[in-house]
Amino acid sequence: MKILKTLILNAWFLALLLSIVVIVLLPDLFDKYQIEVVDSGRLPDIKNSKVYCQDLDHDGFSEKVYSYEDIGKHSLQVITWDGGMVDQWNLPGTIILGSNRLACGDYDRDGFDEVYTFYERSDTVFLYCIEPMDTISPLMFENMMVCRLSHRYAGPDPLIVNVEFQDINNDGKGELVFVINSGQARFPRNVFIYDLFRDTLLKSPDYGSVPNESLSLIDLDSDGKKEIYGGAKSFRAGTR
């Protein structure tokens, strides 16, 4: 009895009881965002397969974009939310393994996202674009050359990271921004910006290092033009 009385009068015990009462009576004010499982499953047993979920037609349901290797080539397949296959695209080159394989964005503002992806062929990196859900006038190109790969120091080992859409020049249209980094091959190590409206590819100078860890584009000096900065990570050197 003495032990029970001591427990009841204990400050921690009283605080616990008060907390439970508050939690039970607390109104549900934080339900703006809820997470629920919409779909689950396992990747198909296909070599080097990855799946990306994106609402390509902005109808509230995400399509699945599969990237995988088919007979040594990079292939894409788009599946609707209810399991129907939209189409399959077989690219004329190989997957650049370990990289961000694709990015999605509605450049032409027609309500359908394009899918931008990469492949390697003959020691060259190419950009490939499809617009799977647009059946009227899809935006598409296949052989946009990005850069040549170097054999000077070692065999080519490109890695594509930080792929995203950003309106760099404030023209209301998104530009595709991405970084190509290399390991022992050393080059290329550049930031690339593809302006779809002008069909122009911009490349940063060869500084020997690029923001491979993170990438941000902010107008730091308020001149209407965005500066590019980020972190560079290397073995035993950390991030800076």
C-alpha cells in the first residue's frame, strides 16, 4: 500500500497520466498530410531494373516508369496505375549504371510530363526524351549528344547525378539541369544545362570538381540570374 501511494504521488507518474489525458483529448489538427500505402510489389526479375513513380498526366494517379537492361540496351516501359502498359522504348545505347537515370517535367506546359533519360554509346553520353501520355503531339528526341567520355587517365566511368528541372533564366520554361561526374577517368566533371526552347546545351568549365553531393540554384545577388552551388564529395575528403 505504501509503495502504491508513493507511486501515485510521484511527479513522473502524475506527468505521465496528464500526458495521456492530453493526447486522448487533443483534437486532430495535424491531418493535412497523410501517408497511405497505395501499391506494393517486387521489381520484376530483370537485369539492372529500377522503377520511378510519377503522375505523368496529372490525373492524381502515379504511373510507373521502369528503367532496365534489355539485350544490353537501356529500355523504358511505362505502366498505368491500374496495370496497363502505355508503351516500351528501346534506347540505342547502354544504361549508365549507378546514376540518376531519369527526370520528369512538363516543359511545354501541356499537362503531360516528359521523361528525360540518358544512355551511353561509343564513349558518348546521349540525352533521350519521350512524352508517354501525350497521344496528340508528344515531345520526343532520341540522339541529343551531351559529351564525349575520356580515356586519358582510365576507362570511362561516368556518373550522372542531381538531375532536375529549374527555370534558370526566368523565362517561364524549365531547363534540364544535371551533373556528370567521373571517378578515375577524371573527366567529364561538369554541370550541364539543356535549354529546350533554344535547343542549346550549356556546359560548365572543367574545374576538376563538380557539385556531385548536392546542387542548388538560387539568385544570390538578386540580378535575375541564378547561381549554381553545391557540395563535392571525394574519398577521404568529405563534403564542402
